[in-house]
Amino acid sequence: MFLHSVRSFPAPSAGEAEEDCVKKTIVFILALIACALGLIATEIVVQPGGQLWVGTNVTLGLSGPPSTNQGVSITWILGDSSPPENGASVQHTYKDPGTFQVRCTLSNGIEVTRMLQIQERRTIQVQPPSPQVGEEVRFQAQHFGHSQIRWDFGDGTIQNAGSPVTHTYANPGAVTVRAYDFNGQSTVAVEANLTVMVDTRMIEVTGGPPRAHFPMQFEARNFGSGSLQWTFGDGNSTSGGATVQHAYNNAGTFTVSVQVAGSGNPVTRVINVAPDPRRVAADSTTPGLYETVTLNAEGFAPGNLAWDFGDGESQSAGHQVTHAYSRLGQFQVAVKPAGSSEPPVTIQVQVNQDRRGIQIQPAQLKVGDTANIKATNVNTNSVEWQIGNQTQAGRPTTITHRFLDPGNVTVICRINGQTPLTTQVNVRDHRRIQYVPDTVFAGAEVNLMLQNGIGPNVRWEFSDGETRNAGLQLKRLFNRAGVVEVKVFDANGEAGIPVTQRIQVLAENRNLTSVYSRHFVGTDVQLEARNFKDNMVEWDFGDGTRSIGPARVSHQYRSPGNFRVKAVDFRGRDGKAIETTLMISSDQRSLDMPPRIRAGEPVSLELKGVQGGQFQWDLGPAGRSSGVKADQVLFPTPGRVEIKVTDNSSTFPPFQSVINVQPDNRTLKAPKFALPGEEFMIQAEGFDGPDVSWDLGEGKPAIRAGRQIRHAYAQTGEYKITARDSGGSSQKPFTRTVRVVELVPGFVVQGLELVFSSGKAYMVVPRKSRPPAYALRLMSSGRGVLRGQWKLDGQVLSLFSMVLQDGRVAAADAQDMPKLPALDVGMHELTVKFTNYRFNGRIPRLRYFVSSGGAILLLSPEVGSKIPVADTVSLAWKPIRPATVYQIAVSEAPFQFLEDSQIEWRDVKAMDHYVLDMTTFKDAAWIYWMVRGLNDSGRVLTTSEIGSFRMR
């Protein structure tokens, strides 16, 4: 009873000091000890002591022992409307003041009572105590027991809120505010009285009738002292005293408001502002640089006006003035009566460009053109022109000029007192020196012409020192090879910049060559016109055939003989033919090969009728070879194959032939397994025969027999049968392996193991990863060939067969083990089914989960661990991010021997652990468990591997 009382003693409230809490705890414990020892009488103890206030948390307990032998139940009736409570001690908060009788009834018949006096100390502070209509009032609840209060503001407004709270009254008069504690659950209201006064505040306006641009004075009356916040209704505001000045920039109706800074009860007044009759106008508000602007002042009284142009210049003049700006920018023109204090009237003038310029027509000029040049937007009749290196002073604003030379020419117009005007003229040179023919050889006469020249006479200069004054055309002979530069000075030689042309005079080195030294009838003769200058040549092949073609051509001659070949440059327009003689003979070359060629069988090919040369064979899919003979040529696939033999010594032209590669339909058939002494059939299907060379793999010499033989092996083992077609002369062997085994009576499979390479029966693999490796091991009593099926997800994946020896462990052959796919996300199951043997035991199965987000890592208990006996065990794992729901499966049987319907998945509330009740499992049992993660649509994303542990 003592220990129970100490545990159930409530913690001190947050409002008590730490020292006070310790003292009260000690007192209460001593009281309980005393009760346990029967030293004092039973009575109700109240904490805290002294006066009790509304809203205070009171702790009630007993000072004497309720029983001497065993525990008793205690019921408390607290004297207010709250329901009874049970326990050695209770805590309670009284929500209303008054006198309450507390009754404590014990189950052994003892009843103890005590009267509690709950005092009222709650109050409401009101600020300000005498507010005006519309002014915000702040109410602060003090010593209340709850953070939420039901407020009745006395004007019909009721609000549930905290403290402090604000309210605004719309009518004057006396008001009683009531606050109900504990969000209205308290039945006794705390009251406060206040009087709402009539609002006498107002705004006075002085300074004449309101007009735009003229200042007005505003006065706030009956506001008392303090800073005031003014708002003028045109977007402007200010803070200050009771009197402020403001001028409106535009006419209209505006609402002026003023309030004590920080309060929310402004006084407003509507002001009607008349428009300002004065205005200033300009004939252009966006003049150019140095342009004259005319300004007119309207609505002003007669008399002189003070003008300020905004650029540092001012003037006293009448109602109309003119002004020119000498720099770019934005300027404010202000005007008011001279000597007056009236606010000025303004206008903005934007000088944003220099409209002066130089205009040249035509806009596109070429050498020899005469142009009209004009200075625009210039207010003068005499300027200075500079065109290139020519200067002309005292000229009008419009002149003409002829351009004799090409290039960018600078044109400048200088105006007295103003910034000079400058422009660039691009004079295009469309003149060209043309010459015929296009390609010039040494000793040729060339026609020269200046195209688009000004003329009529020009000066011709040549880089070899010769100069001629002539017309736009002349003829000249170039005797030496090299580069000659021709210059022409136009306009009777007055042009300063010549038209130039470089001419390459070539030496005569053109000739005709043949690619090969031997030429045959019906084969391509490849000719090349070397060092020819045009890309097209006129060809005469000497057999009556003429054509225009490129510098490299091919031609076939239909008969043997000597032929004279001619080629003329520039499509035959050169006038000079380049010649050579060709000797054409009959082609005696041929291809020596077997009469029948099969795909996959090596053969030998030989080129006949050639002597010398360096031959390269292009055998298509059979690859390449070199020499006159190509040995061990193997064509992998049947079909027509084009063979080409080229001579790297350029003696013989290419030799081409097409051969027909036939499909190889020959096969060797024999059983894969046989029993000792059992005769079986061996067939060489599709062989040419009739004789076949047979090597039966027994170490004996090969025999010659027909395409079908029967044979039996006396001993068990693996025998390689080799058959060669055409009595053994074929270079391609055909093989077949036969396994001779026994299936003895009483053959029994004693042990079967199907595991992953890790030794486990379950694993998680990433999607598109390597197929998981696994192993199938068997042990039998007796020998035999065991056949079966690999089944993945209930479907047959492939077949397998195994030779088992008596009492030995045999593993499945790797070639009979299919690769497990890792593409489809989800759970997959691999098992085996024997097709020629009934296995009486339980066949295990492998499960693997293909995951796109990684495996769930099991953290504890460690796999295979033994942990102390406990009622519960925490199974922990490392979650993955995409999973939103986790499930766990727990079993005393290994999962590889369970069907899916036998696995029970349980939802897990936590993301990374599960508390397992161990009382339902057998003592010292092995427990197997795994976790899987699902998305919000219930799709399994990934799983963990299988964990295991044992209680010890």
C-alpha cells in the first residue's frame, strides 16, 4: 500500500516552485507512511494549504491508513457538479467560488468529509476605462483558470476567445462586461463596468477653396495630445501634430482621415478639390537636339511670368516663349507669375534624340555613282562638308558628289556652334577583271576585260613591269609559268584604288594513265586524266566511243587490239588532245573450286591463268585471304556469294565470280543416353555417302560403313561419335555424344537440395541484374539417369537430366540450368519436377523477389542467432523510401517448404520494427521471419531475405 501510494501521487503543477513541490511531496509521503503504521487518524488532506482560489488545481488525499491488512477502494465526491472519482488521491479544479463538502468513502465502511471554501480573485482590466464610440477597447482577464473564456461585451456581442481580447462599441452609454471562465463552463461571471463616450473629434480645413496644386491646412480637433497619423486620400500620408498642410496634384474628391498613431478609430472628412485653371502647353514635348520648342502659359493673369526651362536657363517673359535644348535628357519646365509665391505649373520635355542627320541618295552606292548628299533638320544655309580627304567650306546643306573608289567613306557636316554630323558611306566595288580561258597555260594568249568599269580609258599595269593605257578590253600573251598580278586604274587613270586580279599561269603537265598494266576484253579499264584543270573531260576511247565525263572513268572493250585514247580538257574546248595507247587482250583467268560447296564446310579456291601479282581475296561472309590460292575457306551461311580478287601490284584488273553456297542439311542422330549392352541406331542424315567414316569413340580405328549403323557399348561412360562424309574425305566432322548409364532396380533418391549460391532458399535481386545463381544437388541409392523439368512460377522453364551414382552427391549440369530472369518486379518461385521418377519426399523451392528499389535489410536479431528467452522479441529492419506499408510473416517452418496460401502476412504499424509475441511458439523452436514493403495501391515493391533465430 505504501509503494502504491507513492507511485500514484500526482506531479506538482507547473505553477509551483521546485522547492515547494519537494516539500509537499515529502509531507504527503510522510502522511502515507504514518497511515500505513496506524499512527494517525484518517482525515482529508488538501494541497496546497491556505486559501483556495477559483481555477487552482487542488490535490486531495487521506492522512490515516484505510486498512490494516489489505488494500481498499476509495470513492471521492467533490461537492460540485463533477462526477465521482476513485483512487488514493485525486486532483480537481473548482470552476466557481463557494463552499463545497468533499466526501471520501472507503470500501471498508469508513467515510470522511471536509468543507472547502473556494475564494474569488478573478478580475477584468479595461483599457481605456472611458472609450469613445468606435474606439478599440482592450480587455485583460487576470487570475482566470482556463486559456479560453466566454466574453459577453454587454452590447449583444458574445465571443469565445482568449485573453487579452479587443472590442469596439458603436453606441455611447454604460456597459457591463461579463467573462465566463473555462470556455463558458463556469456558472459565475466576472464583471467589469465602463462608460462609452460620444465621439466629438473632427477635421477643420482652412486656406481658401480647395484647388489642385495649392496647399491647404488641416486641423484635428478634440484628439488630445500625442502623435497623429494623417491620410489624404490621394496615396499620400504623414505623421505629425494636430495641424498639417497638403496640396493635391489633381482635381477630384478625396477622403481625409486622421487617427491617433497605433489606434484603429479614425475620423474622416471628404474634400472636393477643384482643378487648377492654369496650364502650360508645348508644340512638342519630345523635341530633338537643337530644335526650337514653343511654350504657351494658359489661365494666368496678365503680366510677366517667370519661366524656368529645367536645363539651367530661365527667363522673365510673356505667356509665350521659345527655347532650344543643347543636350539630351528629361527637363521640367516651370512657370508662375513673376514675383509670386504661387506654386508653379510644370510640364515635362523629353529631349531623347538628335533628329539632325545626313541623308544620302541613293542608299546603295557603287563605284562611279553620283550621290545627292543633304543635311536634314539643320537651321542654317551654310555648312562645311568633308567627304573622305576632301573638304568644302561655305557650301549649302545639299550637294552632289561622285565616288570613284570603293570602301567605307566618312562624310562629315560641320555646323557652327553645334555638334558635327557624321555618317559612313559604303561604296561597293562591282568591277571585276575577267579573263578567257579560265585556266591559262604558259604560251597562251589571254583576253582581258574590266567588267562594269567607268572608263572610257583605263591604265593597265602588269606585275612583270609592263603598263598600257587602253580601253576596257585588251589581249596579252603570257609566256612563263607563275602568278601574274593585273591592276587596272579606272576613270582615265584618276581612280586612286586599282581593281586587281591574280592569274595563275600553269606549266603543261597533263597526261593520261591507266590503273592496271594488263587489260582484258569485257573488264573495266580505269583511266585517269591527271593534272587536268576542269572537272569534266571529253573522252575518245579509240573504239568509236566518245563521251564527256569526269577525270576518272571506266570503259570496257568488246574485242582485243590496240586502241588510241584521247582526252580534251575543259569539256573539249581546250583545243589540245592528250593521248595514250592501250593494248586489250582476251581474259584467260578462271576460278578453280570444288563442284559442291556447303555452308560451314572448309574448301580451297585457286585463281588460274595468272603469273606474278599480289592477290587479295574478298570472300564476303567467309572473310579475306591473300595469294593465288585461298585455303580452308568456310562460308557460314548458304546463298549466292560474290567473290572478288584484286591485284595490289596493279598488274591485273579485279577478277569477279559468283558462287552458290548450298545449305548443309547433314546431321548426325544418336540417343543421348544408353544402357550398357543396349543396341541403338546411329544415322548420318543428308550425307553424300554412300560410305561414311565412323569413329565410335572407343579408341579403335575408324571404320567405313553406310549412312546408318547399329552399335552397343559394353561399358558405361561418355562416347563421342564422329562421322566424316564421302568416306572420310570431307573436312567437316559431325559429332554426337552418347552417355551409357544404368538404372538399377530399387533406384531411390535419398537426398535433394535446391539452394541459391549463398546457401539460402530466398533472396532479393535488383531488377535487370545478373540472374541469381543456384544449385541442385541429389544423392541416390543406385545409379541412373534422372530427368525432370525446371518450373518457374508454375510454368515449365526448361528440361534437365542427371546421371546419378550410388551414394554420391550429383549437381545439375550448368547447361541444363536455365538463367533466372530478373526483369519482372515481384516474387518468383523456382522448383523442379521429375518426369521419369516419383520422389516421395518434399521437394524444396527457391523464391526470389525482383526489386526496383533495393532489398529491405534485416537488422536484428542476426540471422541464425540464439537469443535469451523472453515474452516478446523486437524484430528490426532498415526500411526503404518508396514503401508506405510494411508487412511481416513469421513461421516455425522454413518458408521454402510452404505454399503461398500457408504464409500469413501481418500489417505492421511501425516502419522499422515489429514486436513479436513469443508465448505462442514452442520452447527452443527455430523462428523464421521476413518483411515486405508495399506502395499505397497494395503493390509489393520489395522484400527482405529470410531471417532466423532460436530462443535459448
